[in-house]
Amino acid sequence: MKKMKNLFVLLSVFVIGCSGVDRAPEEFVITGKFPNNVPIEVMLTYTDDQNNPIKEKYLSTNGEFSFKGKTLASSANLFVYPYISEFEPTQPEYWKLFNKVVAENKYLTQSRTFFLEAGNFEFTGDSDLISAKLKTKSENQELFNTYIKEYEKNHQRYFNSLETKELYDSIPTKKINIDSLNRALLEHKKQFIDFPYEFAQKYPNSKISLVALKAGDVSIGIEKLATALDVLSKDLQSTAVVAALKNVITVAQRNDIGKTAIDFSLQDINGQRKNLRSYRGKYVLVDFWASWCGPCRAENPNVLKAYNKFKGENFDIISISLDRKKEAWLKAVKKDKLPWLNLLDEPSAEKSMGSAYGILGIPSNVLIDPNGIIVAKDLRGEELHEKLSVILKK
């Protein structure tokens, strides 16, 4: 089940057709059948026609399953796993039986990603979800697969470079050219960030470009995003996805360098409300992160190093966690030894400071001057130390 969760995280970040199917506009039907060996639960994730994330489950006792819905265009993910009714997941007996069933049925705990749009989608011909045949009139599957393959390649190359750089940064005696590592990291980061925009400009009429513009998990370049949206076809311009992305631009512009930082009041580790305005008169780094974010946890030692170096120079840090589970957040704060003010973001989008600050990917931060003005954003690694050295003249 842990592997399934990881797959869900990796595959659920993409959003994306309309085939001429004789049915209600934008409606899809997904069907499939597996051998009737054991009861199964099939989960479908996608975004609906209003760009809202949807997760549905279908309990099947005969191997058959079906889903219906409406979507403009979306990356859909199917997950299949055994249905265990005798025990709860909190009981050891549950996992013992779960693993036994999985070992005897190879198609369980697998996932399948495909391009979902209006029409019929039928999975047939195999008990293996990954290699099952997909029967559909959708003409976008091949381009969609190409997009995912290229996205994952750029993603992996960037994070491999990031891990290598962080590894050698932790080694006192280095026998490698650090400058070459830095150049490789910057090059791969740029390729990763630029890929969605390059794809959208290459395919301005394809709804898969909407996926590309939503899928980045590093901070999105607002100017590039605006440019990419401008070249999209008129049909795509009128979609809910583009409307949401334009709102992203509006929010980001409200938080540009030179703008007054939005005040907030959030709960600390003791449940007490703390606000930003009480830090006026200091330089404050507001750092957005989460316990489940690998790059965030890898960056925490660097932020701690900066704190220890500059904390006596009219400088402080406030961390805002995007965690939904308070226990995981508190455990991570303790394990990473974060001595500054730690706050937990509000779960609702309307009250979330992550949303208010236009945070699209973490780790992310904003540096605020003593007058409450944003003076820098997204400082990581040595860049954070260099910026603080300049403004604090140390």
C-alpha cells in the first residue's frame, strides 16, 4: 500500500481532449474487467470539467468496474488493490491478508495513467493493469505519453543533480569541481522549469498543454506562464484551467518584490496565534515547507545554518508548514531541530497563506524587510547566505 501511495503522489500532478462521441458534451465512461478471483477496489483520480480534483472508488466483487463523469481534459489514474472486509488497516491481520492476496494476484496494487476526455474508455484483454489494452477513440494518448515521458526525464535529471550537489556540500573534503556541479544543477533546473512552457508553445492547440502549464512542482515563472497562456488557442483560452492559471498570475503579482507582505495569524506548535506584523523592524524569512516534502527537508539544514549565522543581526525566520497532519508536522519540526517560530497553515484555500502568497511549489520563501516589504523570493542554498550577507552587511 505504501508503494501505491508513492505512485499516487507521482502520477496525480498532471491535468489535461474531445472525441466525437454520441453522448452528452464532455461526458466520459470508463469500464474494465479483471478475473473474478477476489473482491477489488478500483480508484480513479482526475480533474472534472471545472478543474476540481476528483477521487472516486468502485468496489467490485465480480472483477468489473465502471466510472462516469465530465471533464474538459485530464490525466486520469486508475489504481487497483484488494478489498479486505475482515479487518481494518490499523490491524496487523489486515496487512498480512492484504500481502497474501497481492502475491496471488499480480494485477493488484498497480496503477495506470491515461488521457481522459469525452468518450468511452475500455480496459480489456489482460489481468495486468499496466499492459491491459485500452480501447478508445481518443487521439491524444500518444502525445500525452510523450509529454509524461519527457516531464519525468527532466524531473529526474534535475533532482539527481540536486541530490548530488547536496551530498557534496555535506562533505568537508571535496575531490570534485563544485563549479561544474553548480552549472549542471542550474542547467537541469532551467530545463525542468522551462519544459512546460516550451511544450505549450509547441502545441498551442492541444489540451495537453494545459497539463504542462499546471504540472510543475518548482516555482512557476509568472512571466513565462503569462506568455504561454497568450499563445494558446481561443478554445483553450476559455477553459476553467486557463482561468485558474490567470488567477495564479494575479496572486503572484500581488506578492512581487517591492510589494507589502500580506499579514497573517496562524497557530504555532502550542496552538497559540502568532502574526507577521509583530516582526516589524526585522528582516524576516517566511519559509513555506511540509514534512512530506523531500526537497524541503533537504533544504532545512541550510536554512538552519543561515539562522545560526545571522540571527543576531536583526534577522529572524518564520516557517509555515502546509501539512494537513499536525502530528507529522510536529515530528518533523523536532527532528529537523527548527528553533524559530513554526506555524501551521490553514487547511482551507480561502484562509491558506500558501494560497495568499501564491505558493505553487515547495520549498519556497519570501524575504521581508523591517518595513514589511518583500525584497527577495525563493532563496535556496548559497544564494540565501549571499543575499543575507549583502542586506545585513555581514
